[in-house]
Amino acid sequence: MIDPGDVGDYSVDIDPTAFTGVVGNPYMPLPPGGRRVYEAASSDGEVERTVVEVLDGTRTMMGIEAVVVHDVVDVDGDVIEDTYDWFAQDAHGNVWYLGEDTTAYEDGVAGTEGSWEAGVGGALPGVVMWGDPAAASGGCRQEYLAGEAEDMGEVIATSGTASTPAGDFDDVIVTRDWTPLEPEAIEEKTHARGVGLVTESETVGGERANRARASCTRSGSGTGPR
């Protein structure tokens, strides 16, 4: 469990002038045109592939110009999720999550559960990457729409290395994500300086699920592995 320290009463004061219009946080750089591909193999041999692309256009919400990121997830070539995420960076280097427009596909049926937009229907943005991870203390909310979007995060390591099929990375941090909507699931993500997310794993009910993801291609996204 992650405690955001707000005793269940979350609120934020948003000043659109405090945001820069670009996301250049070294642990979560989102340059226009940037593209990443992640892959994971399940125990039964299925391959999950996620393509993440930073679009050239932006979207404005709550008066903030947000970067648009398009994620497409497929399993053995069949698309299971298609999402547009919106991010913005404040003057302190913190990256905020302002919502998502997501469509999930299961047995040929499309659903939009989990979609939300900051400022609409009581939804509020949250911080998904800190400007100074080493100074982060405790957990924080990454998003908030009661019953739909309640992810929380915290920094659990501020140094180390990571090895992936794409290469080895120095100067990484590790974050942990959790939501009371799925209390038995805990995600840990490794972020490399100048690159961003390089691995992800999930533990469900005490058992580690095979969801580790390793970046296999990068373009327009900063430095690569060492």
C-alpha cells in the first residue's frame, strides 16, 4: 500500500503559467517524434508488444498545454489496448499526468473504462515523475477520478543499473505504483537517465507476474544504453 498523505481528501491548485509546454525530465523525456517499443513474453509463450510514440501535436486541458503520447498494445499481433495519454511538466521539473483516452479490446468488444481527463467530472491530475527523485518523500497520487483512476506512486531507489535485451543502463531510479482499485497488484518500474522507462514488472497477490518489459528500440528519445 502507498500512502499519498492526503487522508483521502485529494486536491491540487493548478497554475497553467507554471508549466513549460515540453517534457524534458531526464527520467521521463517525451520529445516530439520519440518512439519506444517494449516486449514481454508470458509463461505460455504469448508476446505482448507495446509501441509508445510521442505525437507532434498537443492538447490543452485545465489551461495547460499537454504532450500527447500514443500507446498501442498487442498480443501476438492482436491489438488489446489503444491509448492516448496526456502529460505536462511544471517549472520544477515534475511531470504531471492529465488523463487518458483508452480503448481496450476483449473478445472483439471495445471498452473505454479507465478513461479520464483532468478538470472533467471531478478528475484531477497527479505527478508521475519527480523533478528531483532523490528528494521525493513518501507517496503521491498520479491521477484521481474516484472509482476509475486512483494510481499512486513512490520512489524506492535512486541509484543502480539495469540490464535489458536492449542493453545495459547506468544511473537508474526505481518507482513503485499501486492503486486501491486493484490492491493485490504492485508494479515496479526502472527509469534510466536520458532514456526513461526501461523495465517494468508486476507482482499480483505475492506472485511476480511475467510482465517485465525491456526497451528494444528507441528513436528521438535521448541517449541509449551504455
